[in-house]
Amino acid sequence: MLDREFTATAPKQKWVTDITYVATTAGWGYLASVVDLFSRKVVDWAVSDSLATDQVCPSGKPA
């Protein structure tokens, strides 16, 4: 969608997501984050014990 164009000229134009996993004493934990490419700030995040897509998009549809 972004065609490798990761610069933004204003907030809320382009957001990107990433999921990483962390080993814990209870098993794997998964952290999903959403970053605004203009400010480079995390605008939302979620932690789960699953890689299910509803972690990032709870409604099942893109925002």
C-alpha cells in the first residue's frame, strides 16, 4: 500500500504495524504496535498470548 514510501508530511497520514514476540515464564507473549510515520510515536499497542489477527484489528476490519 505504501510502495516503500515511509515519509509522511502530517500526523495520521500513514501508520505501520509490527508484531514481536517475547519469552516469558508463562510462555510466549506477542506485542503488536502501531506507529505514526510522521511523529515516529507508538499510537497504539496490544499484548496477547496469541498471534491471532484480532489482536491488531479487533473488529476484523481495517480502521
